[in-house]
Amino acid sequence: MWGPMPTRRPVRAATMPSDEDIAAALMDLAHRRGRGKTLCPSEVARELAADWRPLMPRVSAPPPRACTPAVKSRSRRTACP
């Protein structure tokens, strides 16, 4: 009655991705979406691992030193080089 379920191909199934892998996946998805579009961190986590839920805190957290404050006032906005 029902056909086989499609399977997702994890990029990294056996090991946890590095911070660099996560940053690259975030930038890749952002570039594919284009300017003015949004993305969900879970989409990136799903591209990085079959068991993506444990990655969510790392994927959705801001990078430790990649961004610097853009405005030193009441704004919390950041600018990344």
C-alpha cells in the first residue's frame, strides 16, 4: 500500500561536525537561499547528521569570536566580516 520511505543522506553520520563544518553549512545554506531569505538552524543540523537533534545547541548558538559588535549602544546587533 505505502511505498518505501525516502531516506536522508547525512553528510556526517559517525562523527560530530566541527565548528568550522557548522559555520560552512550555515553559510552554504544562506548563500543557496539568497539575500533577504531566512533559514532554520534545524535545516542545517539535518544536513550535517542523521541524528541532528544533539547538534541544535551548537548550530543555533552564535559563533564564539566570529562576530564583533557593530554598534556600541543599546543595540545588540552584530556585524560579521
